[in-house]
Amino acid sequence: MPKSTRGALRSKTFDELYRAHARGLLGFLCARLGDADWAEDVLQDVFLACLRSPRPIPLEQSKAYLFRIAERLSLNALRDRAADQRKEVGQAARQADFVPVSGADPLLAQAAREALAALPREECDVVALRVFAELTFEEIAALLGAPMTTVYKRHARGMEALRRALDAGAGGRR
């Protein structure tokens, strides 16, 4: 199989890309957009962009490539919605509907959603890319076009804020 394809991807390659990356992309998009249905729509757009791309898809770097597309399309989606409904975007981000992990404590999951939505956008993006997409710090830095130290700091601040929020919400239950 060639290292890259032109135009429409071969169905086997496309299926492999989808199986390998769709879940992480969806988690990132849910965190970024704050709405699971909207995230699924953008996820479809990500893979449609791959199918329609006249450029070769670098399969050896497909994860970073797909997350770059997701980052850009989600940013476009946020801009479009902001132009139409500025207030609703903020509310949707705070009421994110993430797919729950099997066996997760629903109260803890709700507290985590609220804490993640409360983070500044830059910290939320880095934490979501690290947790849901399982990207390395190097991949996140390249994706966001930010220096590595900035990505580390955003991740550390975001994780610390999540810990504090979850510890405060636990109220000694742990």
C-alpha cells in the first residue's frame, strides 16, 4: 500500500484511519465544541475533507494530520456559530454531553465535564487533546502552533484546575 493517496482514499485505508482515530477525534471535538451532536457533525466533515483532499494524505503522520483538520474545522464551526448565536456557544460549552465511560460514577463524570468546560479555551484544548486524543506534547504543540513550553504550562494549569475542582466536589468522598 502506498505511503499516501491522491484524491479519494482507498476504502481499506479510509476504514483503517477511521477505526484508529475517530474516537480520539470525537473526544477532542466534544471537549472543544461542548456538544456531542455538533462534534459528530464536525467529525464527519473531517473525514469528508480527507476523502475530498486533492493533496496526498501522509499516512505515516495521519493522526496529526487528522487532528489538524479537526482543529481547523472546529475553529471554523465555532466562528460560524459565534457570528449567529454568541450566547448559545458559551452555554453549550458549559453543558458538554460527552460519551460516558462504562462504569464511571455519573456524579464524578458530571463534575469533570463542568470542570473541563470551566477551563480557559487554551487549557481546555490542550487537556482534551492529551486525554481524549492521546496526542503527545510535541504533536499538540505542532497542531496548535504553540511553543512546547506553552503547551506544557497549559496542560499543567488545566490539570491542576481539574484536580482542585474535582477534589472540592468530592467533599471527602474519595
